[in-house]
Amino acid sequence: MTADPSVPTAGDPPDAGVSLHLLGGFRLLRDAAPVVVPRGLQRVIALIGLRPGATRSQLAGLLWPDASEERALSSLRTALWRLRQDPCCPMTVTGDTVRLGPAVRLDVDDLVGTAARVRDGDDPRTAAGALAAGRHDLLPGWYDDWVLLDRERLRQLRLHMLEQVAGQHLVAGRHGEALEAALEAMAAEPLRETPHRLVVRIHLAEGNAFEAVHAFYVYRDLLRRELRLEPSPAMSALLDETLAPIREASREGAIRPSPAGRRT
């Protein structure tokens, strides 16, 4: 690994000003300057960041699943030795466990922490960056099993966080903020019903019946086109009261008899 030569390193602790970014792609920064890391070592650093305190055996098994245990452990020892020779090494080794250095900032931890604050009922206006947090997928283009599992875990975590933020704003009557969070969740997963249902509820709370009905039918058409499914009864029920007069008028028009004795 090599850092930008314009960044002074002498005398600084290895993890001073170090941040590891895994959302949207691997980036290791030291005092905001990128550190060049070979792809093989990127995998090691990323896994250590996602599995804090994992044992050597656990790391080796995930990184080299097709190798024997002895060979996998040998490969891990070599990788850790290479990392520890570099002054930009962002990790510490204690006994049989390996973890990021205590001062290394990990963007995944920021997302998890923000989601926890929202889940615990903090005012969503104080959860800085809740809408932007985790906007990008974990390590796109990586297909290791451990990446795929954590990618989906973090995607679901963010979707639920955005929906909670939208729901909390809706309850508080902050309809603009609620709609922004719901639309952010909708952009992340267009076929997921929950954010569409929130959008309908927000429009109804504002008294915008047209917007609510329009949002419902846009989602219904999308669902039919992509999955040949219908919205759930729970979503349809949101508009029952709004659409009832229209449906009743349509039924009356369909069964209204022609005037007696009228000939065509």
C-alpha cells in the first residue's frame, strides 16, 4: 500500500486520520488522501472491517473458502504480514483476532449507527445524513458470499430506516420531510410496497386526494407490468374512503335502466 507522497507520515500513528469506505466501492483514505491498496489486500481489509474481532480461522475460511484450512491460514498470515509492513496499515492484531485500528472510521458503522438512532426513536431531524447514509451499495462488483450477505443486510437496514424516518415525520405532521424520505426509499427499491404506501398516506394526510390516487395507480401499473401482481389489500384499503363515491357512481351508472317506453 502506498499513500499520496504529499501527505506527511513520519511520526504519525498508523491510523491517524484514516477512514475506510466500503459503500459505493473500496476506498482507504489517510488524511483525505487515497491510499493505493492491491485488490487482494482490499478483500482482507474489507472483511476485517465488516467482521470486527473475527478470529484468524474465521477470516481465512471466508477469504479462501475453497482452500484447505492450513493453506487458507498461510495465505492470511502472508496478507497480514504485508499489511503490517506498511505505515498506512489500518488494523491491529491481538492474539488470534484482527480488527481495524480504534481510530479508523468506517462508513458502514456510520450507517448502522444512524439506523440505530432512528430505531431508538431519536428525532429524525437530528439523525444527520439519514437520507444520504448508505445510498450506495456495499462493494459493488464484488461477488464473494460474505459481501453478498452483508450487501443485502445493509440494503434492508437502510430501507427500514428510511421508512421509519418517513413514518416519524408523518406522525409529526412534517409532510414534506416525510415525502422526501419515502421517495428516497422508493428510489432504492421501486417494487417495494411499503414506501409507496407511505407516499399514499402522506398525500392523504395533506388532503391531496388526486396525488394519492395517482401514486396508487402508478404503483399498481408498475407491479402488474413487472411482476403481474396486484397491490396488497392493506394498500388498496388506504383509498377505499376516497374512491368509494366514484365507485358508487360508476355502479349506479352501469345499472341505471333506460327511460320507460324509450325506443332506439
